[in-house]
Amino acid sequence: MKVICFGVRNVEVDIFNEVNKNFNFELTLLDELLNHDNVEKINGHDAVLLRANCIADKKNLDIIKSYGVNYLLTRTVGTNHIDIDYAKKLGFKMGYVPFYSPNAVSELAFASGLAMFRNIIYMYDKMNQNDFRVDQYSFAKEVRNSKIGIIGTGRIGIECAKSWKGMGAQVFGYDVFPRNDLNDLLEYQTLDYIFKNCDLISLHCPYIKGQNDKFINKTLFSKIKNQTIIVNAARGELIDYNDLYEYMLNNKIKQVALDTLENEAKIFFKKHESNFEIEIYQKLYDLKPRVLFTPHLGSYTDEAVKNMVETSFENLKSYIQNNTCKNEIK
């Protein structure tokens, strides 16, 4: 079974090869993401393994199918980089990774939020200007005197809540499917309550196309507590960035940490020699150090990558042996 894997960074190669000792697939590991210019590299393979921001649109899917590929897998939770309906029409057998190490994303979200809480990013910017004066913007509220809002209380949201709870914060949660076993960790509240009362709001909910697009917008921002911090390590499509920018300009929002963006491949994973292609991201970037972009680093850890590769290879093995997969993309 010849498997071509896109978006395999150099530090991930050893993980792929170690996991593959249990599967014995013939691997082609490419650092580049799948796009319209390199799709021909799939020719001669039996299966394709994608990652976020690979392009699996109608044009590429037609070409991939013409090569006789039957298995189209992604080592991600999100599947919005694949035209799923069209892929189904072409008969691809598809699988995804429903979860991986929740600590990976929660650690990044917590670390980014805490760095903003204690103004570390602000001070790093001042240090780069040889300025070590302490000013009013260096002053911080202690976490134990703060309220934290967690939007989305799945595996990742829970781990993030634990981190803030461990620091002594009062933690509030929102989820369309609230759980009844988290009373010792957080208190469920409405979105309105969280935006009106919390000092930091961390997003950990899934993106469901057509249902929660840009639901973090001026409707909620208009209610936000003064000088709140926003952290998004979930999906970029959840936020209206023009509204976010507006509420940063009027200083209602103090700082924002963004590990995901809508159309993020146009911004992330490259070095820019001029202004960003997407104007609103350039405007947000110009507000640094109040804005932190991290290029989808949430899942970029040893354990998370291992989990994603293992699950992806198990998905393919299941399809080969049983013609079915428990993690089928439906």
C-alpha cells in the first residue's frame, strides 16, 4: 500500500516512520501541502493523507480519482479543506482523526492567555526597543482574582479549564451540550454572561459550516467586559475579524491570541515580504503586541502528531481489511 502524506514537517518524519513500523505502508513524506501545482505527485499511490490547509477541492479530487486512488484521509479533526460531498460522489473512502492529545492545544491556549494576562508579550516588545521602564500597561490582575470563560467544553476545553482552575481562577463554561460532571471544575453560563463578566475568553468549540460561522461578532463584542482578552485555538471561521478589529480599536478588547484564522493558508506557513494578502489580518497585525498570531501550533507537539498519525494509519488499515472505518467522514 503506497501512501503519500502531505504537510509532513522535518521534525515529524521520525514519528511517521516509527508509527509505520506497525503498519508497513510504503510512505512518501512531503513537507509541502497539497495544492493545484503539486497534485501530480499523487500519481502512483494508493492512498493520500492530508493535513489542514491542503486543497482537496473539485479540481484536485478529479485528478486524484483519475490516478486510481481510493483512500482519502486527513490527520485532522476539521474536514473543511475537503469538498466532502463531491468526494463522496467520486467514491473516495475517507477518514479523519476525531481527537488527539487534548493537552497540546490546551497548553498553547493557556500559555498564550497567561502571557497576555501578565503582559509578557507587551514587555518582550518593549525589550526589543531597549525599553525596560515599567508603565501602566505592565500592571496585571492576578489570575486568582479573575474570571475565565471557556467556550466549548470538550476534551480540549476541559484541559484548558483545569489549567486556569489550577491557578485559582473562577472558571465559567458554555457549550450547546453542557455536561453534568464538571461542577467541581466550572460553572455553566450563557454566552452573554461570559462576555459581560470574564477577563479572558478562550474558544474551544468546533466549527460547523453554515451553523456557527462568525458567531463571535459584534453582537457579543458589544456586551464584552472592558479590557477582556480573547484566545482562539479552535477554528478561525468562528470569529468576525472586522468586528474584532473594531472592538480592539475602541479598547474594549485588550489583547487577542489567534492560533487559527479563516483562509489561514494565505497568512500562515510563509514569510511575508510585504503586506498580508488579506487586509483585515494586516490591520490586526499592525496592532501588535496586542495581537499574537501563532501559525496553527496547537497540535504541533510530539504526542499530538503521534496520535494523529496512529489514528490515520489505523483508519486506512481498517478500510483495507474491513472496507469500513469507525472514523469515516460522513
